Amino acid sequence: MDTEALRSFVRAAELGQLRHAAGELGVTQQAVSKRIAALERELEVRLFTRTARGVELTLDGQAFLPHARSIVAGVERAITAVRPGSRALRIDVLGLRSAQAVVLHDYWRSHPETNLDVVTLRVDDPRLAVAAVEAGDIDASFRTVTAPDTLPPDVQMIHAFDSPLELLVGPRHPLASARRLTPPQLRKHRIWVPGIAPRSEWAEFYDQLATEFDLRIDAAGPHFGDEVLLDTLAGSADVATLVGARDRYIWPTNYDLRRIPVANPTLVYPLSLILPRTNPHPGLRGIITHLGSLPRLPETVWLPSWATPRRGDSDIAGARRSQLRRG
């Protein structure tokens, strides 16, 4: 389908005058009229009726307009994405201290020429992040839809990397002196994870984790921020929390908080990247290659049910590149 004909149709519909549409597009009114006529022949419907004031959409034209707008917008995004000096690559992360932000920062430090815009969508439901990718508001999102068969056809989700979990405790906690812990050793200890939002991917993750290892995951109370959480841990003899091994936290030295790895099995939070299936921003290619170079997981790991068993790093990186090429 001729995208210039679609663009002419959209502008004529929005302006109500073929002459005005031609002026905006930099062509003659006759050219716009011919494009629309060819489009009508291809669709085998009338899109406009002529009036004394210009043109008005028929019922078929009204039904076709939103789809035509979407196609034109997609073409314009694709052209902008590959144009030299194009807009910044916009990627959504869960938080600026999260493992996703840390990994992106590492990539940018080695590729400072990358025009990167790291954003945080204030949404808990990953389907809202999917909608933002689909609409072109962002180029990619580090979110996971735990039922990938529900993704819209023009959006794909690929495995990004895995984040091993660590127990974070204050100096008075019974486990504070441990150098390494196993999941059974966490039983009966209060693991406080405030702000677990319904419908979020991490809500499902912690539900499965608690069930699998009989852990006491406490989501009570609102999440007043990482500073309040760290304050609580520093002064508590019974509260702990779980954090990602790459998550960045800073606290006063007198807090003496300890990050303790959990192994046999290593508890792993899988992270995915959601991006358009076709015409993804070209800047994503380098980031996906970087994700494939991250360190491998230990031999024995626990993953939630929606995460597939991990292959070798080179295989994963190759699969990611293949998925990007297919788009």
C-alpha cells in the first residue's frame, strides 16, 4: 500500500480540504486527488464525499482513518529512527537504582556516543509498558509479561539478563554474620518487601518464591522509598529484604548493612526487554549485544515458572540478535 497515498488521505481527512493537504505535503492538489483515488480503487470503497466546504469522510473513511494514522506514524518513526542525528533511544527501567539502570549505565560508559534517554514509567502493570512501546512513546522497556502469548502481534519480548538475589540485613539481624545463605536458611525470617503491587510481575515472582521455599514475604505497608527501607533495616534485629546483586543502594557507613548472597540454589529474578517487532530503534542492537556479554549464572538456580531454562551466553546473545533481525 502506498504510504504517500495514506499520508495524503490522513492530512485531507484532518484538514477537510485537498488544497490545504497538498500545501502541507508540498505537492499539487491534483497529485493529492490522484493518490486518494488510487487508494479508493485499491480498497474498493469511497473514502470521501465532496461538499461545498471541501471533503468529508464517508463511513468507510471514518473506519479507515485510525488505521491509516497508525501506519503513517509507524513509517515516520521508522524513518526518524535511522536518520543520522535521530532522536534519543528511550528505554524504560523500573528505577534508576535498579539492575537495569546499572547495566545501561555500564553500556553507556563504554559507548558514550550513544544518545540514550533512560526513563521510568510510573506504572506497575507491565501491560501498560507494552502499550507505551506499541504507541511509540518509548523504544523499549525492561518489563516482563508473564503470559507472553497475550502480547500484541507488533510487540515482542526477549530475555535480557538474570539478576541473582541477595539478602540485605542490618548488623543486629541473626543472619548478619553469614557469608552465604541457602533458601532454607531464610525460612521463618521476616523478609520485608513493601510496595508489592497487584498485577505486577514482581508480585507473581514473590508469590512463587514464597510458595517454593516456604518463605515469609511481608508486603505490609506503603513503600515510602529506599531510604526508609534502609533506615528500618539498620535499626532492626528481625527485618531483612531481598535485593538484586546489581541493584545500587547507598547508605551511611554507620548503618553497617550487609549484602549476603543466596545460593544452592541461587534465587534469580529474570529480566526481559519489550520492544517493537518491526523497525526497532537501531540503537537497541548494541545494547542487546551487551546484554548477551553479561556473566553467566551459577550452575544451580531457581527461576519462576515463566522463565525458560538458560542456555550458554553465546547462544542467548545469538537468539537475541536473531529476534531483532526478524523484526
